[in-house]
Amino acid sequence: MTLWTLATLLIWAATLGALIVTATKWALFAAVAYWALHLGTHLAVRAIGRRT
């Protein structure tokens, strides 16, 4: 295995790692945003239900 091949593999690994981290962060953000929206809607519906 040449040094060039090793360097290329390391660059690929770093790129893939960064993509996976970014995707994970976005997935977590989306999950939290969805949960917050769901909870907010649920609480709003309950509050409106109590008022009427």
C-alpha cells in the first residue's frame, strides 16, 4: 500500500465521518423539533379544550 493510497483512504474516511456526524446532528435536531412541535400542539389542544 503506497502512501498516496493511504492518504486517499484517510481523506475518504474523514469525509464520510464528517457526513455521518452532520447527518446525525440534523436527525437529532429534526427529532427534537418534531417532538417540541408535537408537545406544543398537544398542550395547545388541551388548553383550548379546557376553555370551551
